[in-house]
Amino acid sequence: MGRVTGPVTGPVTGAVAGAPFQTSFHATETGIFIALFLLVTMVGFGAARWRRASDPRHLDEWGLGGRGFGAFVAWFLIGGDIFTAYTFIAVPGAMYASGAVSGWFAVAYTTVVWPIVFVVMPRLWTVSHRCGLVTPADYAEARFGSRALGLAVAITGIVATMPYVALQLVGMQAVFEVMGVGTTTASGLVRDLPLVLAFAILAAYTYTAGMRAPALVAFVKDILIYAVVAVCVIYLPMRLGGYGHIFDAAQHKFAVANAKAVAAGHRPSAAFVPGPKQLLAYGTLALGSAMALVVYPHTVTGVLSTNSRQVIRRNTALLPLYSLLLAFLALTGYMAIAAGISTANSRLVVPLLIEKEFPHWFAGVAFGAVAIGALVPAAIMSIAAANLFARNIYRPFLRPSASAAEQTAVARLASLVVKVGALAFVLGMDTQNSLNLQLLGGVWILQTFPSVVIGLWTRWPHRWALLAGWAVGIGYGTYEAYQQASPVAHHFGGSLAEVPGLGRTGYVALTAFVLNVAVVVLATLVLRALRTPDGGDATAGSERAGTGAQSPELARQRPPVAAPSAVAEH
Amino acid sequence: MTEPPSSPVGPPAGPPAGPPDRVADGGPAAPRSRRPAVTATVAVLLTVQVVALLAVGTYAKTGPRLGGFPFFYWYTLLWLLIGAACMALCAALTRDRPRDPGDAR
């Protein structure tokens, strides 16, 4: 990748308007970066041989790693959903730019998410395991006997994953930019070549090894990341005069910025601690993001690839370690303030801080960690979205006779398509506010929550009502998000909007979700009154009956029978 | 802002909320008599941390500081640790019976 542009002679001014920062090419830094990247690539390809399956053509193998991951691997794999470019680039960037409400909420979100996982996931695991389900859309389809509902959940999952994968691309782009690799060349093609190359490698090994690749690479990634984070949270505060001074610097910066904004007639945008009018925004961002994470296809995929539900429960007690590190990584945004980093492009904050405060060799390691930290989740996300396409769109609607091997082949191709879709988001949206990419995905994916999660406890909602609620939620959420402008984008500039009737802003996803549920309830009452028939329940009894003796293989050979429901229904 | 299945943000001491009940249940063969107490405990342990963090107004202030961290920041981290401890307890309480073949390692 270093050869793409060759060494740039001397420091070059960054291309971002209003952000005079220096990027310069360093051989040591780039060399270490490339070495780490190559190592990970080899591990990725080698993963295809890891725990090789008896029937590698089955989608369970490519798409769920054979459902055999124990507590240890699962911890890395599920934790990988937390440690992404979101954590390294987007959250610290948001902290740097505007403080608590748009940044620190991520800590509350990644804390609140574990109890929700504890409640929801073991149950979803049990049903999926016994009925041979692979995706959240499988579940919605089987539970409510509606292929249309499965299709809606699948399409939402695929579309919502794209901006999240795009966020990973943006993270890598930020690293390349600060490393001075490619990004300072005038030619657009050359500028994006390192990124395209990195993603091509990712695509290739995901295609080859499936879920095993990110699971194995996750080890390397997390070891690197833990090392880098440990250094950052101990060494940087020592250099910068302690956490007290770091917080003071941030508080001062936001006070000055808000005073300026008010003087110029704008609304103050920064918050060191949420003000009375921002409490709802902070709370809804945290809760909405947490609920969204539970139904994101990649989270479900990660959870379903574990070998027991006890693994999931135990892991919820250990996974908060990731949340804790996310918190300290978030604070690197404030450290950047204390270190005097000045940029208008918040996604560059952490790479610039690393470049400024550390020797080149360590910067190389850190940048490698960030880039690999973007690759692993991007792989998991695209595999999850690909599973959705193969299982819930291709098989039921395009080719009902598709064999397991054919589904796997289609899923592999679809994983490539998802990455292309992600590129479209990178090109089409404001990537400075990169956190918003994830929030936007959350707006969409949260609308599948009633069909997937509520269904785990009750079949009371009517299938058409769920579909109607989904449509209303998606419509409202997309419209509201479209209306939000940011300084650099006219549309989709943010994910906070005024909640009707409350006079406060809140996370669009949650407002849309409440609307969604209201429609589900009303429409169900109407449909029941009209005696519209329900769909059959292919998962009947599986969440409680038996003790889990049925293996996925068995479930495959013997499709679940739609027996009279043994579950207490309304 | 809240809905039943994901965030049991109800009065914790009341009748056990739906979600933890079923999750805690290892299967129909599990002795029912033991369950209500376990269920209630799990519901409380899981609910408390969610409520504490979502009640943003109770901790959105700068002081008192702890180790340089303003109150708002260290309080969040404190609940992160309490939450992890609670979930470790919940995992132990809801452990599936060892002979359960589907959940054996």
C-alpha cells in the first residue's frame, strides 16, 4: 500500500478545509502498519482451515462458523461488535467536537446493552438452535408465519448494515489520511486506492473463510487494541497533566465554543455535562442504540455462532470490559483537546493525537490496530447481511429450490455486494460526523425490534400489524433523519429530532419505534376484530419444550412441525 | 421511551416482569418452586442498572470530582462496574442444570 503514492516529500498540508494539520509519510510507521496488515491477512485466509467442518457447503459453516464457538471465542467475537471504528474514530471524534451528549452516551449505551442481551439473546439462541434458524429474519418469518415479514426484516437488516460498514471504511480512511498514504494526491483514484486495497483483501478472505475469518482475526485485533488502549489511557494522561486537567481543558473548550455560538446567534452545540433540555436526547440515544444493537444482524450472527446459551449469559458479565475500554477511548477525544489538537474534521482526532504524541513505530502499531479493528466488524457485518440475503430473500422469493450449498454460494457473493453498498454511503454522506452513520443504521434496524424481540415472548401481534408498524416506523424515521441538516450536509446530517409533544430532542430511532409499537397494537386489535387469520408458528414450543437435545443437524433433517402451540399465548 | 421486553423498567419489586422469567427458566423440567425468587432477583439486578443509567437527570452534574473525573463521568463508570457484577450474579443464578445436553459445553 505504501507503494501506491511513494513517500511524500516533506510535510503536506491536509486537504480538509479549515483544518490546517500536517500529514507526513514515515517509512517506519507505514512499514509496521503494513506488516500488521499482512499478518492479519494471513490469519484471515488461514482461518478457512480452522476447525474445518464436515460439510463446509452448509450456510451454518460459512455464515455461523459451525455454531461451535465457546465462551472464549465468543467473548472476542461479540466484543468485536463493540470495538469497531465506531469506538476508535467516531466516539472520540464526537467527544472532541461536542462532548457528552453526542459522545459519552456511547458508554451508557454499551452498559445498558448487556442486561438487554442477557434477557433477549439466550432465548433467541435457544429457538434458533432448535429450529435451525440463522438470521433474525428467519425468526420473524418462522414465528409469525409470514414470508413478507421475513423479507421486511431482511431488507432492513441489509440496508441498516451498510452505513455501519461504511463507518468502518471511514475509520480506515482517517488512518490513511493521517499516515499520509495516498490521501494527499490530487487524483481521486489514487487517493482511495489504499482503502480499496484494504477492503479488497477483507472481501477476499471473508469470501473464502466466512465467519471463521473474523473470529480468528478478532484475537489478533483485540490483543493489539488492548495494548494500544492501555498505553493511551496510562501514558497520555501522564503526559497531559492528569485526568483532572484533561477534563478541565474540555470543559473550557466547550464553554468557549458555546459562548461563541450564542454570540453568533446559533444554538450551543457542545455539552460537557447534559443540560436539562438534553437529558432526553442522552437517554434515548443510549437506550435506542442499545436496543438496536440487539437486533443488528451481525450481533445476532455473533450470538448464534456460540455453542450454548450459558456462554451468552456468562459473557454479559465479562463483555462490560469492552464497554470500560470504550469509555477510556472516548476520553481520548478530551485528551486531544488537552493536547491542543486542532481540526474541524472530528474523525481525524484520534489518528492526529497518536501521530503527535507517540513515536512513529508505536503510531504504526496503533494505526494498524485501528485499521484491523475496522476490518473485523466489517467482515462480521457483511457476513450477517449476506446470510439475510441468502436465507430470506434469495431462497424464499427468487429460488425456492436452492440447496444449502447454493445458498452459501449466494451468501458469499452477497457479502461483496454489501461492501459496495457501504461505499455508496461513504461517498454520499457527511463522513465527518461519522458517528451518525451508525445512528442512522440504528433508526432503521430498531424498527425490526417488535418482529424479532417481542415475538420471543408473545405471538399476540398480528403479522400484518407488525408489517404495518415496521412500515410506519421506517417511513417516519427515514423522513425525520432526512430532514436533519449538519454544517456540511443538507440531509441525514444527524439523528436527533424534536420528539412530537415533548418539545425536546430525542433519538429518531426511538421515537419511530414508539410509533411503530403503537401501530402494531392498534392494527392488531383491528385485525383481530376482523378475524384476519394468523400465520402459523414454526417455532411453536421450541423455546420451552425439551432441554435442547436437538442439534442443528437434526433440525435440518426434520423441519420443525407447526404443532399446536405449547407456549402460553393470549 | 420504554417498552416491555427489552428494558424491564418497571417497579422492580412487583410481580416478576415477563422477560427474565422465561429466560431464567431452564426448561419445563426445572423445579418451578425455586423459580419465582430467582426470577425476581434477576429482574431486579438487571433492571436497576438500566434505570440508574437512563435516569440521566439524577447524575448530570460536574461535582464532586473523583480522581479528576467529574461526577457525571465517574458515576457512569461506577454503574458499568456494578452492572457487570450484577450480571455475573444473574448468570450464576440462572445456570442451566449441568446435565442439560443442549447447554453443555
